[in-house]
Amino acid sequence: MPAVLGVTLGNIIANIYGGLGYVDIIGGSIANFLAAYVGWKIGPRNFAGSLFAGTVAQNIIVSSIVGSYLAVLFDVPLEVGFLGVLLGSIISMNFIGYVLAIKKSGIQS
């Protein structure tokens, strides 16, 4: 849970200094809190691929919420907003995040 709160607080601070105002501060923080919480709940489950499933769930949550409000703010189709966030999140969450989670847990990949 400390990591969930840390990610949320870090997102709030980052969006205060470089985000898109209150929409990004609130929306991004909610998205990252929900994603981190869901990943925290799924990741440690005792089934094959639980860590990867946790990162995929996080990616879908963040891409859906942030992609939706970015599509509205920038007046682009919802698919463009979703895919724009999804592509960056695949790298940061599904590749880098997964590798870090594997290393921390000691699981052999």
C-alpha cells in the first residue's frame, strides 16, 4: 500500500508542475491510484502470470481514464486518446514495470 500512495502522490506533484491543470491533477491521480491499487491486488495472487496480469490491468485502467479526458481536452477521437496513452504505458508498465516486479519478487522468468 505504501507504493500505491507513493505513485498517487508522485502523480499529483508531477501534474501540478507539468500537467494540464486540475483535470490532469485529479483525473491522473485517480487513474494512477486505481491502477496501482488493482495491480497491488492482482500481482501477488498465486497463479501463473499474475504479475503480468497486474501490469496489463494497470495499463488498461490508466489508458481508459487518462485517454478519455485527453481526447476531450484535445478534441480528438476517443480511440486516439486511448491509443496515445496505451503505447507509452505498454513501455513503462508492461515492459519496465513487469521486469522490475519480477526482479523484486525473485520469480524466474
